[in-house]
Amino acid sequence: MAPTSIDPTMEELRRFPRETWLDLVRSDQSHRWRQGTGILVEDYFRRLPELRADAEEALVLITGELLLRREIGEMLEVGEYQSRFPEFSDHIAVQFCVDDFLSSADGANVQAAVHEVRDLELAGYEFLEELGRGAAGVVYKARQTSLGRFVAIKVVVLPGADPKQLARQRQEAEILARLHHPNVVHIYEVRDHRGRLHLVMEYVDGKTLAARVGGKLPTPHESAQAALTLADAVQAVHEAGILHRDLKPSNVLLTAAGELKVSDFGLAKLRSSSSLLTTTDSILGTPSYMAPEQAAGEPHAIGPEADVYSLGAILFELLTGRAPFLGATVLDTLSLIRSQEPVAPRQLQPNIPRDLETICLKCLAKSPKQRYSTAAELGDDLRRFLSGLPILARPPGAVERISRLVKRKPAASALAATIMLLAGVVTAGLWANFEQRRRLSAAAVVDSIATADAQALPQLLVRLNLHSDALPLIRQQLDAATPEDATWVNLSVAELTTDPAATGRALLSYLPSARPAELPAIVQALAQRSEAIRPELWRMLLDETARDDARLNLACLAANTSASDPQWAKIATAVASALVAQHPLDMGAFTTALMPARRHLTPSLMSLYRDRGAEPVVKQVSAGILARFAADEPTTLVEVAVEADANDFRLVLPALQKQSAAALPLLRAVANQPVSFDRWASDETWQTKHAVDGAYDTAQRRGATAAIALWRLGDAETVLEALRSDADPARRAWLIELLAPLEIPGATLEQGAREATERGTRQALLLALGGEKLAGIAGGELAAREARLMKLYRDDPDAGVHSACRWLLRTRLQAAAALEQVDRSLTGHPDPARQWYVGPNGHSFALFRGPRTFSMGSPANEPAREEDEARHEEQLEESYAISIEEVTIAQFSQFQDKFFNRRFSATEDSPANNVSWFEAAAYCRWLSEQEGLPEDQMCFPLASEIGPGMKMPVNWLQRSGYRLPTEAEWEYACRGGVSASRFFGEGNELISRYARFIENSDNHAQSVGQLKPNNFGLFDALGNVAERCQDAMVQYPRDAVGGPAMSSAPSNLTVNASAMRALRGGNFGDVDQNIRSARRYAASVQDQWASIGFRVARTLPP
């Protein structure tokens, strides 16, 4: 293909600001070479010598040509470029060397770069798959482990990025965090991790609007509804003081439930700011959807009207399947936007209503003053259109059209303008009479029917009140049409409505292949012949070889002609399955049509909704349909609600609130129903532990969801009672998990925590607060929350509340530095008024006042129980303290340098590993020395004597020096006052919120204190690293009651090299069944394993 002249393009380019030339020429250069019409860079230099004069810009274009030619397979020599551009000879030589190196190492190096991004970790999130990538970053689907929800994480990858580029990415996060609108993608969190910016955003499981447009065109009615939704969202954006400036179909996401969400604010601008965060005066936006003032490179002239223009361009594409302007190159497109009027949509799709075309073209006016001044005005006109009311916009008159033509082509259009104006004068007196006759003509009426929007057709037929004189014209046009023609359906419906003799058989035959938008008109028309068509209709419906979507269409007619027919039982499952598989934008038409038969479909929809193996989108769509179908059936609504996740719950809650009087007792029955794990475990119908856990978790989740639904309906007491420290631990854990996702406001949770008098309730509400989305909370409010939580951290006497505040401040509010400063100020000795204190070397401790008695070991029916776990009553005589976190590498390194296995504990705040029992004892001795304890309170001998053969003092358990916990002390603290196998209750679904094990550890220990603490304030009591105990692992007494703690036996006083000492808690490599409070095993005192660490304890002084 021969290169085309670039003279017109370069002439057009000179109209743009100088600062934009390089970007525009690079775009033109790339397009031409990739289309086979490339031109040498000298041609650009001859027409734009300014680019040649700037050495940096010249090198960019020279290098661009080099890379593009190699991209299309040309073999290039360095000498060619050096002879063409001798002044850049050295630079060109370097470029060739770099390019050759990268090409030779392409496979390895590129894969390494991608691998680096894929391997990025972010605390609290599990990366699942790549969703897409662009020049500035990679977007991943991830799971937030604390909430169990999917998120999208954008990892910003900008090699060599300058501060402006990074600021632009931060601007996107700042803008999204300020928005809170159901049709705008939310950003939850912004983090810097390993030098890269991570944006944690709402995950939208669906397509983009571009993908929707790329398939079957939506109807005009659907297009208008979509544009209205976007207009409302954009108005909210504008009211927040923000311009989007890059609205386009690919930046509009479509959820599985059919919701549209505006995304990608990379070009957004704060309306109150003069900073554009891009190159000054650069052209911002995607050419086909940008307003003329954007295409002219006039950023300071860009206001809300520019986003209105983009909305009009999106509406144009929804209606016609193409953008308003699309040139051969970027510059061509920009030129068309600035100089040409768009083609009238009805010229491309004749069935588009004129009023909708008028709205669309008003948005696309060249002058911002001729558009809707706000997105709200556009939305109001779209509402008028959708309601069948007159719109406010008016198509341009003859004079305005001539004026636009003159502006574009003044010389060629002068004569035409004169003639047209004269003609207007001559015909002005005749026009009104002509219009009156045209409105009354049958031909015009039929023409209106043929081209009407299918969804508006039934109302149009009523309004026009067809007479028999239109029938021949309808038949005449029908005879000339086929079902493939756009007018056939409307004409067939009109015939059936007008002609009593019409049978509707052709329309019934067409119904299985009808578009969703056509269903209302077809169903309404055929319903008039219900008796005549019913046998054939049910014959077609019962044909199991028919396509699912065909049967669904037929079912819509059956719902309106024979909703009580017993044969519905034969088709309900197939119809329900086909219904939930429909595109979200089509769902409204189907659910409306099927409403009369909802009682037949509801059981099948409930089965789909409860199917644990179904795709999440099926569950969510089923919930939305059930919320509508069962709006007057509180029993069904309650069943949907208690099975709901956060998205489903949001769909069903409004219907539940309308039925609150009937729903409240039903919800209380579910919330108060006892759930016994022993009953589930002893039921022989469950074949595996996994199945038992799944059933138990489902029952507990149902009860928790029911309790939260009660709170949403005004009754909070059921939740508050279930959050007490002595309540069912599994129910309590599920409430903590679900309160924020089911939208109990964070302010309500925080206030409840401050006002609660029971310690467990206070802690649980604070832990639940951790699930709140921080997006949309003003920075000032977050700072105030941090201050309130820090005060509670200082003042609350309960260790569980203290640790809950610590977890929130560190992991949710990113206040670790402030927390360390407060801890330093709190360092001291145990306070009788508190159940916690901050001791030496940054250790915080939970305190336990003795004597205490508890059930140690496991019951005979505990899954995965081992023989050495006999349940018995154990008494702890002494008061003691235990550190709330495992000893970290940073803390141990303050004592002595040591080799840690960094493969399994990578960071300074990970647990210290490869520590023998003797080294742990030496650390405890050093810690006692740091506190200044006297020798007679030391639990271990001098550091020089700690080793094989050492002897413990006889009364070490009564001494107040730091040591390791006994098995009994460890288990009591780990259980958190709970008799279940884990402190968060039985079941398996929530284990990853509290313990690091093989499924969530990535096979290595993680930073301490990142997961939720137990009731007593201990972090990582289960999992992460196994924890050493002071005593040997001795056999428990069988059926014994009372007696001294095992660790005080004289046989434990001498510690030989071969001695074994107990390990507790499991580790990061363990399977879930080993993560239990009662599980015990042992290791040699000299073993140094990567999976073993420790926490410290002490007996409290009297």
C-alpha cells in the first residue's frame, strides 16, 4: 500500500498547541507503519522543523521509526540511521545495542518482568488472576482474606515514572475514594508496597459496555435507560467537584446484575483545581468520545459539558453500533470532531425514535452552550422520553442547520443558504396545514408504528387508536416484509391488534426467536388470542429439544395466558435456568413478563440460589429475581436473605423492609435456632469432616445473617447478645465477619463498642469495624476515628479490646508508627486495674489472675483428635502474663545476632524462627534483665549456663522472671474462654481470618498481628509458627480433676540435650485439622526449625 500524503494531516496538526505535537505525530507514525503506509521521519521533520530542532523530540521519533520497522519484520542496519542522522550517531548506536540486547533476551527478561508483577504480595489479599494490563499497570482479581470478598487490585507499573505520573495515579485513587455512588466503581484502599502503588477497588464481575455494544445492539429504550443511569452517575461525579474527561464504553463496567458502573478516572480533574496532572495543554481523552473543545487541545475550556458530549457519544454508539466519528488516524478523528456534524442516528438505524435522536444530537453539539448544561438536564430529558412525555430538546431548525453548514464550508454553501432561506419564506404559510394533514394520514400512522421502539409499541397503539383504514396499509407493508426486517414485528403486532380475524400464528412462530425488547408487545398482542393459541403454545413449551432461550420466550406468553396451568411443573426448572442465564440488561423484560407465573418459578429459582456449585453470578441474579417475585411472600424473602452474601442481601433488603412486620418473627426464629456442632458431627449422613464443616458453617452463617437482618429492621438486641464473650463462638465470629459487609454503618459499630459494658461485645464490634469500606469516608473523619481508637487502646482495661484497637490501627488505618510511639509511652509494669501491660523490648502482654480452672485437652468426638489429648480439668494456681504476639525477628535481634531462615520468615516483623529451646530460654533471661528483675526472680540460670544439662530452679513457676508458657498456660490463653476446638468456634470457613496455615500462608510465616486476635487479645495463637512451651510433653491424667499444673513436676527441672519439649498451635505448613487449641506435639530442645517460634510468659508477682 502506497504511503498517503501527510500534508493535510500536518496542516491540521498545526492548529493544536505546540506541546501536543510530539504525542500526535507518534500516534500518526504508529498508525501508518502498522497499516503498511509508513513514511520516513524526515517527512515529519520537513513539515514540522520545530520537532527536528528539539534534539529530544527528534530522537523520540527516530527511535519510534526504528522500533516500528523492526516490529513489522524489517532487517535494519545501524549504518542506515547513522548516515541519515549523523548528528545523533552515538545515540543511534546505543539504541541499536539496547534493542539487540532486549531482542536476544526477550523471552527470559520479559517473562521475568511479568513474573515480578504476578508475584507481588499484599498483606490481607490473595492474588487470583490477571484481569488486564495497560501501559501504566496490571489489574488483578484478588480475594480480601479478612472479608472473603473479591476485589480488583491495580498494580501501578511505571518504570522510571516521574512525580507527575505517580501523582496522576494517586489522583485516581483520591477521586474514587471521595465518590460514593452505586454506579461509580468504589476504591477501598490505597497502599504503597515494594515501591509500587496498589489500588484496591471494587471487583465488578461482568463485561464492559463496549463488549455489550460489540454484540447485539440494545433497543432504543434500553439505550436510553443506560444513558440515564450514566447521566445520573456523572451528575454525582460533577457534584463532587470532579470532571471525568474520558467517558467511553470501555470505561463503563456492566455487573452480573445489570448495573452500570463508571470507572477509570485516570484523566479526571478536580473542578476546583487548575492542575491537570498531565503535560500542560495536552489532549486528554479517547478521540472518538472527546468533545470538540478537548479535540482542539483547550483543556482550560473543558467543563461538565465535555462529559455530557461523551455521554452523547456513548448513547450514539448504543443506538447505532458505532462511534459518532472514527477517522483513519487519531488526527483524522480529531479533525472530524472539530469540523463535521455527526450523522443523524436514524440514518443508520431507522427504528430509533426521533425524540431520542434529538436528545443524542443535542449532546453532540459542537458548542458547549448548545448542549445540555449539566448531566442532570440530560437525565431529566431522558426520563421524559422514557415516560412518553414531550422532551425539552428540539432538533435544529433550517436556519440553524444552514448556519452550521456555512461555518464548515462558507464558500460552497453561500448560494445554498440563500435559496433555502427564500424557500423557507415561501413555504412558511403552508407548513402548519401540511403537518396537520400528515398527522391525520393513515400512511403516517402506519409509518410511526413500523419504526417505533418495540417496548413503547403497546402504549403507542393505544394512543393512536388505529382505525380500519390503516389495516390495508399494514397488510401491504407486511406482505413486503419478512421476519428478518426491523418493521415486521411492529406491523404484525399492529395487525393482530386491529384485525379481529388475524390468528397470530406467524407471530407465535416468531416468538421463540424474538428479542427481549420485543416481548412485551408480542405477548400483549398474542394474549388477546389466548384460547386459540394455547394448545400450540404448550406443545412448543413441552418440546424438550427446543432451545432454552426459545422456551423462555414462550414461557413469557404462557405466564400471561395460562399462569394456573398445572403443566408449569414440567417446565419451571428449565425456564428458571434459562432466565438466570440472560443478559442483565434484558432481565427486566423477562421478569415483568413472567410475573403472573412467579409462584411456579420461585421454588426452582430458590434451588438455583442455594446451589453451592453455581457460579456467583447465577446466585446474584437469582436473588434479584426472587426479591421481585417474592415481594409479597415474607417467608421466601427471609429464606433469600439468610442465604445471602453482601450483594444478594442488598438486593433483597428493600423488599424485606416492606414486609418487616411479618418478617421479624421469621428472622428471630432463624437467628435463635440452636446450632450444635456435635449434632452435625454425629450425623452419619455426612461422609467427611469437610462436609460437616460446610453444613455447620452454612447454619451459623444463616443465623448470623438473620440476626443482622433484624438489626437492619430495627432490632439490634439479638446481635448484641450473640457478641458477648460467653456466647456461641462460631456465631460470634460469623457476626464479626458479616456486620460491615451487610452494611451496619461503621459509625454505629464504633459507637456501640464505646457504649457496650460487656468486654466481649466491645471487642467484637471493634473487630467488625475492620470490615467497613473506608472509601468515601472523609480524611478528617478517619483521623478522628484514629484518635478515638488510640484513646480506647490506651484506656480500656480489657486485653481483648486493647488488641482489637491495635489490629484496627495497624492493619486498617495504617497507624503502625503512631502505635509504636504510644506503646513506648505505655511501657511499664503490670497494673492491677488492667488485663494487659506493655513490657520490655516492645512486648505487650495479656494478664490472667489465678487461680483458674478450665477443661484442657479435647473431647472424645473432636475431629482429628489424638490419644494424648484426654479432656481433663486443669487448675492454674498462679496469676500469669503471656505476650499477645510471637517474638519477632526484630525483637530477638535486639538480644543477639542469629541466623534466621528468611525463606520462611522474610520480614523483620515475622516470627523469629530457627530458635532452639535453649535460645528461647536465653532470650527470656535477657528480657528479665532488661526489666531489672533480681536474680532470685530469674526462671533460668545465667546465660553462660543455659544449655544441655542445665537445671531449673525448683520454684521457677512461682518466680516472676520471663520464661516460656507452660502447656496449660498456653492452652488456656489460646482458647480465649472457649471450649470449642478453636477460639473462633467450629467449622472451617473462617479459619483464614484468624490462623495462618497451609491454605493462606503461601508456605511461610507472615508478619505477626495481621489477623484478628482471640477473645483474650492473643494474635496468631493458632498457626503461623508452632510455639515452644516451658515443659515436657507428659501424659494427661485420665478422668482426673484438679491437681497441680503439669509443668511443675520435679522431673522437668534438668534439661538434657535429648530432652523433648512441647509445641503448640500448629504452623504455616499444617492442614486445617491440625489447627486446634488442644493439639500437642514435641520437638527436641536443640531443634532449630523454620516452622518453630515462641512467645514469652511470666508469673505475675503477688
